[in-house]
Amino acid sequence: MEEKLIPVVCPWCSVGCRFYAVSVNGYIRRVEFDYDHPTITNRGKLCPKGVASYQFINSPQRLKKPLKRVGEKGEGKFEEISWEEAYGIITERIKEIKETYGPEAIAFLSSEKITLEENYLIHKLSKAIGTNHLDFPGRYCQYSNSPARTAVFGSSAATNPFEDLAKAEMIVVWGHNPAETAPVLFGQYIEKAIIDNGVEMIVVDPRSTRGHKYASLHLKPYPGTDLAVALAMLNVVINEEIYDKEFVQEKTTGFDKLRESVKDYTPEWAEKISGVSADDIRKAAGLIAGKRTAFLVNEGVNQHINGFNLSLAIADLIAITGNIGKEGVWSGVFPGAQCGFCSAMTGIAPNKLPTGKLVTDEASRAELERLWGFPIPDWVGFDLTTMIREMGNKIRMMYMVAGNIAKSAPNSGWVREQLRKLDFLVVQDIFLTDTAMYADIVLPAAAWFEKTGTAISAERRVQRSYKAAEAPGEAKPDWLIIVELAKELDFGEFFKYSHPDEILREINSVIPVFKGATPEYLAEHLEGCFFPCSEPGEGTKILFKKGFKTADGKAHLQPVEWREPPEIPDSEYPFWLTNFRLVGHWHTLTMSGESPSLEKRWPEEYLMVNPKDARTLGIKTDDLVKVSTRRGSILVRAEVTNHVREGVIAIPNHWDNNFLTLDEIHEKTKMAELKAVAAKVEKVEE
Ligand SMILES: Nc1nc2c(c(=O)[nH]1)N[C@H]1C(S)=C(S)[C@@H](COP(=O)(O)OP(=O)(O)OC[C@H]3O[C@@H](n4cnc5c(=O)[nH]c(N)nc54)[C@H](O)[C@@H]3O)O[C@H]1N2
Ligand SMILES: Nc1nc2c(c(=O)[nH]1)N[C@H]1C(S)=C(S)[C@@H](COP(=O)(O)OP(=O)(O)OC[C@H]3O[C@@H](n4cnc5c(=O)[nH]c(N)nc54)[C@H](O)[C@@H]3O)O[C@H]1N2
Ligand code: SF4
Ligand SMILES: [Mo]
């Protein structure tokens, strides 16, 4: 039988690697490196997840038919029904709920696991139904750094292509573990820059990982206390007058207010809070100010309630050291999943239009109403955590596509209780997830590899991925499910699509930054283009060369204040608990747990605990321990290791970690406290 090589974008992380799926009769045999396109990101390499990426689509656990719940919520009893019946029930319930409570009782969840086209369609359908309650699990992802960079630079996307890392002199890796979460970026760019070009690295992380071994300086703050470190760095750079005076003078505003706001935050003050020595803070500040520095900032920074202030401080630091708007530096949000930008750039948020404008902006709304042909609600909807809080109250129905919030949202015990309170829940997924257990209707979606669509990597590279396999049973691509449902809801005239190309063409005309990313250009150029791309072509490789995206073109430095983490260890809960990702697993395990080669190598969770703390607790490696916070407890095996600092314990985030985290949110960004809570550990006798 003939083998076909189909070009595919890797379905996992936002490095955006490409490869060929070797397809035989709609079945994928293996993946092969793409050596034909030298300008693609991965330059012929893949990580363990990339190599195993097609395995989960062949899992016998895949959903194959629409399901209707017949047992109690959470029990897992479903019966198979036809698509016709499923659409019928959903349509009826949407109409009923709209009539009884109004469209503002309905909320939609989109996803960074589905394509640009699919995100756009979900946004369009939610607006057609009349609701702005729209969000995605990415709310727990970049929503500190993104609003902070928008406040300072007017836009938050990464400034430079990955290749620029080789031209830096220093790379700051802050709350990020690229060796495991962006492995090909690490191997092909960061490690090469260090080994071949002598680029130095500073790491800020309470843990040590394989990738951190190159660091010339490793700062280990207690989780959630990085803000003190960043404020003290600003204090040093300003007091010692080692900032870029010309850059500050010509390209920024607000310097005096910033100076005033950080004047009391000395390194000695920060040492008491964070446990990082004042000397190390001074050293790091000096290195950053003196060198062409790239900043790789990720979830260790983002996932805190004080992550917004921390991200503002880091953005200020980048600006006053002049490390932006030129070759050889890199900074910006790092959307973790292959389609994080697809959600963000189609306005998947409670206050946005797909054009990126605000729902409250009348002129922008009117313009889109003209293009789409139906009215758009003008009120600001709920973010994901508020939706969960309001389930059974203001929110009566949810339609969730490709998100598993029963495991990925903070305080899982509470989330599950809330899910029970919904009048009606639709879950559209490729597996029967923990969240689907609470659904009334479950719709089987075609997976990555089984559909054509567009992905966008962390370097703003827009790339097409093509269908290489047939979906199992009656599973359908998400875009098609939305189109068919829209027809049932009498919105057929606004959803006349029979192929993702047609949706992409509409996106080209509606969303200005994607104007040039046409289906034809992307098909001819597998290496894609960098958005913003106003015409077919390479697009914009470096941002801010001619000024920032603010009204006056300058960076608006923001004054920043110290803000305590919401929970601080005490005598009852004496440890700082944080979490991290493993190279071989993906978030809530639905996909990597169904990938035999990954599951075999990364079989279970464990608790990292420092040898000194282990001695006090009387525990050894492999002992069973109970980890508790004020929300809940879980049982795990201990791993006694120097790779986590004293006073801190850490757990992978793929299993039950979120039974322990905190659902409190930041008033503006709505980010929850996902990475720093107070915990205790007890040995369990077996
Ligand atoms: N293998 C794999 N790769 C992935 C993913 C996956 O699930 N699996 N998910 C993707 C997604 S969506 C994302 S967003 C990215 C995330 O990518 P990363 O941000 O790299 O992911 P994490 O491992 O969660 O966190 C990074 C580091 O933050 C540290 N950390 C924890 N708390 C703190 C703190 O308070 N301060 C500091 N400075 N550091 C802290 C952790 O020890 C960890 O080493 O990964 C993407 N890539
Ligand atoms: N404590 C803590 N919590 C965290 C994090 C953390 O570091 N610590 N990280 C946060 C971050 S950064 C993120 S991005 C979120 C992720 O949170 P989620 O997005 O909720 O987690 P995933 O497991 O990636 O869920 C994706 C779902 O999509 C399904 N899926 C995959 N492909 C398709 C498809 O083509 N179609 C359909 N319909 N379904 C599909 C999968 O089976 C899975 O159920 O978790 C957040 N939660
Ligand atoms: S680095 Fe990310 S995109 Fe590349 S192969 Fe690994 S998981 Fe896939
Ligand atoms: Mo993420």
C-alpha cells in the first residue's frame, strides 16, 4: 500500500515543529522528520512528544459517537445517540434557556487545542447566540504577562524569531523550564546559543532542572515571591544608574514614577521575603543591564495573583535596560499550546471581538455587525473562574470545546461541585474526560491529524497542518460540528462553510493581522509567515523596530508595588507548594496518557522534597505521603532531591495537583493562584 507524506504541525506545544505524517489509507504509521524545508523552526528535530504525537489518535478510548448522559452527574453512565438527536437536544435546550434566562445565562469555552479557524467559529457562534461569556483554559496561562506587556509596550506577542536567541549575550529564563516544555526550542536554539556562541544564562526558579545546568546564576525564590526580586532588580538598576539612559530618554514615558515606586525595595528587603541573597540580586541586575539580554518568561511568573505586578516589573526592567525593539533580543508571551495564539488572536475573551477590539467599543462592534450580518452583545462577559463561580446561578448552560477544567482549573473539588449545578452542559472532546463526566451531551470530535487547519507558534509563525488520518467512528472536525449546529439554530446563512479554507479566507478579511496568511500562501510555504502579515509574504519578524504599539509610540513604564501572595506558609501548612510540567506529558493526561510510549516512561506523579525537609518529616524516596492544603489532600510518592530548595515542595501538574490550588483571582487579569500555596506533608503508613 502506498505511503503518503502529509505535512503536519506538531499537536502539542507552541514551538511549532513540523513533520510529515506517514499515512497509509487514512491510518498513520509513523512520523518522519521534514528535511525538505530548511527554514522551519525545528530544523529536522523532534522531542519525545513530537515523535509519539500520532499515538493518542489511535487510542481505543477515543469518542466515536455522540453520547447522552443517563446516570447521575459524575457517574459516567452514557448512551450513544445519533448526531441528529444530539443537535436536536442542544438546540432545544439553548432555545429554552435563552427564553427563560436570556442569552447571558449561556457561556462558551474555546480552546488552544483547536485550530485558528475553529476558534474563530466558536467566537462567531457565541456572539450569534447573543452571549459574551466566552473564555478558554488559556486564562490560566499567559494572562499576567500578556496584559502587563500590553500596558507597557501596547502589544504582548513575542518580539523576535527564535533564531535571534543566538545573537543575544544573556538569556534570562524566569519561571520557565524550556528543556521540558519547549524541548526543541531548548535544544536547537537555547543550548546551541550557549554552547556555540557563549551566550550566558540566568535562571529564576525554586527548582533545578536539566536545562538549568548551564546557568551562570540560579536565583531560587520561594514560589510567589519573585515580585520582590524583580522590584529589587529595578531598584538596583535605577539607583546604580546602569539603565540605558538614551533609550529611557527617547523611547519611554513614566520613568520618574517608576523610580519613585521602587525606591524602598532594596535587595536586602527582597532577600528577607524571597530567600534570594541580596548579592545575587545585585549580580543579576548588573548582568542584565550590561548585556544584550533575551527574556524567556513563563508560568512560574504568570500563574500567580501577583503575577501581573511581577510581569509589569519584568517588562519595566526589559524597557529600562533597552532590551527590546532590536535584533538579538527575545521577549514576550509564550503561548504554551500549538494554538494558544489562535484563541488569543481571535479574541477568545469575555471583553473582546475577534478583531482584537473591545466589545464595549461601539464603532468596532458596528463594523463587525456589518461584516457578520447579526447584532453583537455589548456587555462584558465572565472570565473562566467567574463562570465556574456562577454555575447554577447566573450561568445555567455551558458549551465547552477541548478543555478539561475538572482537572486544569484551580481547586478541582470545588470545580466539580460547581459543574454539577449547571442546567445543561455540552462537552466536545476527543475523549470522555473528567469534565465530560458532568456533561449532558458529549460530542465526539476529530483530533489533530484528522483535520486541516492553522496553528500559530510562540514566535508568531502561522502555519498550516493538513489532514492525514480518518477520524474514528462518527467523530467530526470541530469546525464542522459548529457549522452544523449553527444551521440547526437557524444561523445557517452566517455559517456557510464547507472547508477550513473558506473560514481562513473570512479570517483574512476580518482580522487585520492575518490578512496575508491566506490558504494559498500557507500551502505553498510550509514554513508559514510571521503575523502581523498585511499581505502574503514572510510577515513581520521583529516587532517594535520603529516604536511601540502605544498611542505615542513609546514604552509606558508602569509604577509597581509589592503584593503578598494570597497564602503564606504558617505553622499548620509550613511548605510553599508549587508545580511543574514533565517533558513526556501534556496537561490533564487525556492525550499523553493515551500515548503508550510516553505513558510508559512517565508513569506516575511524585512529590519533590528537599533532603533537609525530608529528614525533619521522616520520609525517604518512594514513601507514600499525603499532601494537603486548605482545599484538599492527595496521596503521592516522595522523591527526596536537592533539585528543589528547602521549604518548597513541588508536584507535576498532570495528575491531581489542582485539588490543592487556590481559585482566588486577580481583580483585573482574573489569573488564579496556580503555583504558590501553603501546604503540609504527612507520611502515610502502608
Ligand atoms: N511537556 C509539556 N510541555 C508543555 C506543556 C505540557 O503540558 N507538557 N504545556 C504547554 C503549555 S500550555 C505551557 S503554558 C507551557 C508552560 O511552560 P513552563 O512555564 O516552562 O511550565 P511549568 O513547568 O509549569 O513551569 C515552569 C517552571 O516554573 C517553576 N516555578 C514554579 N513556581 C515558580 C515561582 O513561583 N517562581 C519561579 N520563578 N518559578 C516557578 C517550576 O519549577 C518550573 O520549572 O508549556 C507548554 N509545553
Ligand atoms: N495548577 C496548575 N494548573 C494549570 C496549569 C499549571 O501549570 N498549574 N497550567 C495551566 C495552563 S498553562 C493551561 S494552558 C491549562 C490547560 O488546560 P486544558 O486546556 O483544560 O487542559 P488540556 O488537558 O490541554 O485539555 C485539552 C482538552 O482538549 C481535548 N482535545 C484535544 N484535541 C482536541 C480536538 O481536536 N478537538 C476537541 N474537541 N478536543 C480536543 C483533550 O482531550 C483535552 O480534554 O491548564 C492550566 N492549569
Ligand atoms: S518541542 Fe513542542 S512542537 Fe516540537 S516536537 Fe516537541 S512537543 Fe512538538
Ligand atoms: Mo498554557
